[in-house]
Amino acid sequence: MAKKVNIGIIGFGNIGSAVADVIRKNHAVILANTGLDLRIKKVCDVRRVKAPFKVTSNALSIINDPGISVIVEAVGGVDPALKYIMSAIKHKKHVVTPNKEVIAKHMTEILGAARKNRVQVYFEGAVGGGIPIILPLRESLAGNQIAEIYGIVNGTTNYILSKMSKEGKEFDVVLAEAKKKGYAEPDPTSDIKGYDAAYKAAILAATAFGAHVEQKDIYCEGITKISQEDIQYADQIGYVIKLLAIARLVEGKLEVRVHPALVGKEHPLAAVSDNYNAIYVKGYPVGELMFYGQGAGGNPTASAIISDIIATANIKSKNRSAKLKKAKLRKIDDISSRYYIRLEAPDKSGVLAGISRAFASKKVSIAAVVQKEMVGNIATIVILIHKVPEKNLKAALKIVSKLPVVKKICNVIRII
């Protein structure tokens, strides 16, 4: 006999309406595959919306409804989403949300309340849109020691960098085009500054390593400094530039960071283009895995949300609100990387010698130097650095920036 699951949706915009639409269209498939009769009982939105079920502007009328067992929070942001989530938990409702910001910032509080009230909070849609990553990490890979998880988790920035690479356009031009096509928000700050990816990095770290990560402790750098020159020079030396969210366990210490990186063209992440997402996982004994798909949008996210709704009725899913350990992150200065450096200098003797001495004084080893085109008597120089702690590189660049033979340090990008 089918088990009926009544659902209330708070926020009936792009995501909330897609959830309702997919449940309606796929009702028979879901019933046949799971034995669950999913029903939307009521939705809430501050706007006037049309729907084939009861619509209210009062979220509490959904939360207080004893006939509803699962609340889908699709409002976004922290306020009032956190209030709705906590109220739903206190009313013994399971909660499903794709809201990465509220989960990243308040995960410990939310999961603690869920444990206390013996309900579940699910957030598969918060990372990677329709890509299944949270459930595989929690269940399919539960027998593995995860070493690192990183990838492209923001479709807007990947679209911008891909278009810059394919069409030779500058950042500002592609960003304007992305806004017109709806790939970027009218205010794209959260995407292009890396904040959106940082929320997702915190969620991945919590899921893979059981770690509570404070948002303020995550090193976060966006793509606003990436120029067409960087795109072209990276291509010439065998790399593409991607914005990566990274969570790694190195010698027992956790690294969580977001920044642009040069990715070798042979790496699977290099081929991820447009607004797609991809997440790379390395663990023991599984080895290397990559999860790929549409990272945003109504239907892909609805797929993740419906998967979570189904999980609320699954007996196997009783221990998801695990207690997180507070994690102290390695500071970016202590993390070792390889680097790409682009600078401008006059085309005259002694330039490279002066730069080399500055690097050597801080134990920074140069892997390669390439002089690019000239503009007047100013040459662009691209330098690749062997793996070195970031604090050493910063100290060396401080000296380099003051050299009379260096006009400008244009960009510094890590190499993965």
C-alpha cells in the first residue's frame, strides 16, 4: 500500500514551483519506484501566485498544519528562512532546503535542533543543483576515508570563464551578457566574489569530514581579477582557469578555500564548460571520482529536493543530523601551492636577475619564465613557481613589487 507524504512549500518562486511541477508530472514514476504518494498540500508566497492547491501568504499556517510532514524551504538567504526552518523543526516536521547560505552559516544550530526533535534536515540541492553529492558522501562512500573534495560549484562563474576562453572577451563584457541571458543575477556579487562557492565549500567540508567550519575562516577569492591575458597565457602553457571550492585533509589538518586556479587541460575539471558543475572526490579505498551535471536551475534542483523528500520516508536515513566537530582551518599562508604570476617590467637588462634574487631570498623556486608581447618598452612576463608555502611567496612578492625594474604585479593565481 502506498504511503502518503503531505508536503508544504515555503517560497513558490523558480525552485518551489519546479518542485511542485515535477512531483505532479512524475507522480506515477515516484510512486512506482518508491511506494510513496507525494502530495503538495499547501504553498506559501508573499506574491499572488496561481497553483492547483491551497496558497497562503502565511508561512506559519503551513508549519502549524498537522497534516503536513515535510516542509520545503525555498525562500533563500538567512532571514526569514532560518526562522521558518527552526520553527518547522520544533513542530516535528522534516525540512528539505536547497538554501546553501542558511545551511553553511547555521548548520550546527539547525542539525542540533533536528537531533533534539528527532526529525531530519536534508540539503542535497544546496550543492551542485541536480548533482547527487551529499547522499553519496554520507552513504555510498561512508566506508571511505575522504582525503579531498574540490570542484566547480558555481555555474555563473564557470559560464563567465568558459565564455572568456572560447570567445576572447574580457570579464566585464561576458558578465553583462550573462546578466542578459539570466545566467547571472542583477547583483552578481555573491557569485563573482566567490561567496556562493564558499557556502558550498563549508557544506562539503561538513559532509565529507564531519567538520563545522566558520564562514569567516574560509579563504575566499573571486574571479574579478581574471583578465583575457591570463586566460590566453594559461591556455598557451596547457591550463584553463576555473573557480574552485576546495576541502582537503592534509596531515590531519583541514583546508577549506575558494579561489581561481590553473587546472591542467588533462584534468577532467578542465573540460567542464558553460554553467555546468563538477565535483572531484578522492578517498580510500575508492580512489578518484567525479560528479558532473547541471549545477543550478529549477528542474535540476527540484530533482535533488524530491530525492530528499523521499529520504524523509526512508528508514535507512535516520542518522543524518550528525553532530559536527568544530574545525580549526589551516591558514592560507601555511598552505603550499604552485603559482602563476603575471607582471609587467621594462624591456631592459637586469630585470630577471633582480626578480630571481628576490624570490631566492625567500626560498621561492622559479619553474619557468616566459616573456610575452611588448607594449611600448613594457614587457609582460609570466613566471611559474614551484610548490612553496604562500607566506614565502607573499614575502618574495613584497620585495619584487618594490624593485625599480618591476612596473606592476598584475595577477597571482594558484596552480592545481
